Amino acid sequence: MGVIKALDQSVVNKIAAGEIIIAPANALKEMLENSIDAGSTNIQVVAKDGGIKVLQISDNGSGVMKDDLPILCQRFTTSKLSTFEDLGSLNTYGFRGEALASISHIAHLSILTKTKDSPCAWACHYSQGKLVPAKAGESPGPKPIAGKNGTQITVENLFYNFSSRLKSLKSSNEEFIKILEVVQKYAIHTANVGFSVKKLGESHNSLTIRESQNIKERIRAVYSSSVANNIIPIESQDMAEIGLKEVNGQISNLNYNANKKKAQVVFFINNRLVDCDPLKKSLLNIYSAYLPKGAKPFVYLSLSINPAQLDVNIHPTKKEVRFLHEEEIIDFVCQIVQSALSNVDDSRTFRAVR
Ligand code: ADP
Ligand code: MG
């Protein structure tokens, strides 16, 4: 008799979920992107115990229609993609319809949502991808309830059924900081949307960004006045040969030489928050030629690359992207940064020692 057998569906789902949601910050990122995709202009995040006990996100976006609620947490159900080819022209963060499903396999998920055309809001609870009753004996369907337009999703007891993952998490405080950092980065990148983050039960917010704040004010609120006062805008158009459509961003000038443990680097490529280590390394190299030893810059860059040469689907958390002409694109971005740093009109003179 052979030894290979099919895994139980619930095991498959849990394993898949564990690849996408490694810590509360991954769940938060997915839900934040959903709120932005839904056209929200205000997004509030509340966390208890670093998001492990409670992670709640409320938005004023489109809401979910009542008829969609029964399949909301089923795997591969999405309103954003219908053919494989659509992947090449996406302008939403989501596309796989996996996030809420995953979360529902490793946590208790509940939703309160209202579209502008619905006379009331609807509340329901999910477990293992399916609607479940709020209390034993009740029916599982969406319940009508008073509420505002938009969506509130509450995730409770993350990894309650995944003890090894629960044990591998950092302290509540560290998990909270990871959540905060995700929201901070989206707050820098997403104009015209207000954000707040707070620990449950505390009266003050850990982050408040108003919808009307411009990028400089956002950088000031998130990072510091000294970054905001020493910022240079980066803007460049079309390098069609290498498929780079646009580079935008804000980088610190050479007067900003804060002694930080690590550089503050935020990259979005085609609107996705990514790590791009080769680009980061090259940029830090440029700065290190000018800045005093130990000083670290602030860099926020948003690249827009021809979607046809970008593969966004190589990583379960979508954290990495692959693209064609990577070296040429990195070289080009480095040139822009280099010349922006050299052109700054200030009294400081410097000499490159490369
Ligand atoms: P994806 O974002 O890849 O489509 P998700 O599992 O993240 O998959 O979400 C499934 C669907 O639920 C989305 O396609 C969207 O229609 C709906 N949805 C999720 N969150 C929200 C929200 N905050 N507001 C409105 N609709 C939402
Ligand atoms: Mg999504």
C-alpha cells in the first residue's frame, strides 16, 4: 500500500493561510489594502495585544453587498479579477481573493458592512471560510443592524488553532510596532486618505493622519520634523526603453543625517509595498559616500513599471515583485537620486568619494 494520501481540506486551508498570514501585520496589510481598494477616505485601526487578541479595521468605503456576504471568506472569491490576463492591468491591491479566507481559517472574523444603497448595515461572523452563527443556536445568516456606510472587520484570537505560529510571534509591543509601520508606509503613499492607529482602550492615537494632509505633512507626522524639513521631491517621467513609466518620491537631503539604527526606506512598485533589496543597497551606497558614518537617510520612492514586465504574484505575502530590466531600472533610479542630491540648492558643499 502506498504512503501518499490527500490531506484533509481543513489542513490544506490552514497551511495555505499560514503562508499568507505570518503575523498580525500581514493580516492588517491585507485588510488595509481592501479598504483602500474599496475607495475609503478614512481608515481606522485598533489593536489589542499587538493585534493578536483583537485587530479591527473600520473604513468608509464601498461596503460589501448583502448577497456577497455568504462567499466573502471563501477562497478565491474576489470582485477584482476575472481572467488571468487581467493580472497584467490590475489597479487594485487585491486580486487573489485569498486574504479574508485565510484569516478566517486561523482566527475568528466578523464583519459589519453597509453599501450606500442598502437601507441598513449587515453583521456576520465567519469561521473556516463559512458563515457561522454569532451564538450557538442562532442562524448564521447576515443580521440587519444599524450602521454607517463602509466596512468594519474585526479579527479576534489570531492563530488560536495554530499554536506553533502563536509561539513564534514577538511581544505584543513588537507586533504592534509592525502594524504601525505598515499603516505609516501606506499613509505616506496614499494621498487623500486619512489613517489612524490606536491600541484598544487607550485614549490617544499612536498615529493620526488626516485626509487633507499633504505628503510633507504626512512625513512630518509619521517620521519627524527634521526629515520633513530636509526633504527633496523626486519626479521623473518615462524611460520607455526599460519599461519604467514613472518615479516619484521624497528623499532626505544631505543635511538630514539622523543617527538611526536602520535607514527609513519605503518602496512602492506599481502601488505595492515591497522590499527591493538590490535597490535599497544601491541607494544606501550613494548616501554613504556623503553622509557621516552611522547616519541614515530617509527614502520613499514609488516606481511605476510597465505591468507587462512585472510579476506581482511570486510571493505569498506579495512582498516581493520581479521585473524585467531590473539592473537598468535600478541604475536609472540611482542616477536620479544622485543628481537630486547634488543639485540641491543649499549652502552645503560636498565631494563624492566613491
Ligand atoms: P481580494 O482583495 O484579493 O479580492 P480578499 O479576500 O482580500 O480578496 O477580499 C475578498 C473580497 O471582499 C474583495 O474582492 C472585495 O470585494 C470584498 N472586500 C473585502 N474587504 C472589503 C472592504 N473593506 N470594503 C469593501 N469590500 C471589501
Ligand atoms: Mg484583498
